[in-house]
Amino acid sequence: MSRSDILKKRQARLREDILAMLDSFLIGTISKSPSMSGHSLTTKVERKTVTLYVRKDIVPKALEMGRRYQRLWALIQALSKVNWDILNLENK
């Protein structure tokens, strides 16, 4: 199996993994300040940082969605590297 075939297989696998992650993710940081009673989500809205209150009953789901976003970002970076390797290999 050639290097090109291996990279194309890896590219297809990363695309599948990314598509699987797109259904529910949350960009931002969920935190609990010691001085506050609840959790909050800090994120960017129209280039400004905003803090949103996260209800107690949805904190676990919000935390999981935040972790999904971090994994999604890592997958996108890996796909970008594979795409770069394919581009370089095809233009030799």
C-alpha cells in the first residue's frame, strides 16, 4: 500500500470522525467560581467575551459538549495535517 493510499484512508477516517462530532458540541469554557453558586459558560459572541449562566441540571451535558468541541478541534487539526501531506505528496 502506497503512502498516498494510507493518507487517503486516514483522511476518510478523520472526515467520518468529524462528521460524527458535529451533532452536539459547545464552544466555550464551563466553570464554577467559588464566589458564585452556579456554573457559567464563557464564550465569544460577535467578537466579545460573554458569560452565560448554566443551569444546574444541564451542567454535565454542557461539560460533555465542551469536551466534544476540544476533540473536534483536535480532529480538524489532524485532518489539516493529513491534507497538507497529501498536497505535498501529489505535487512531487
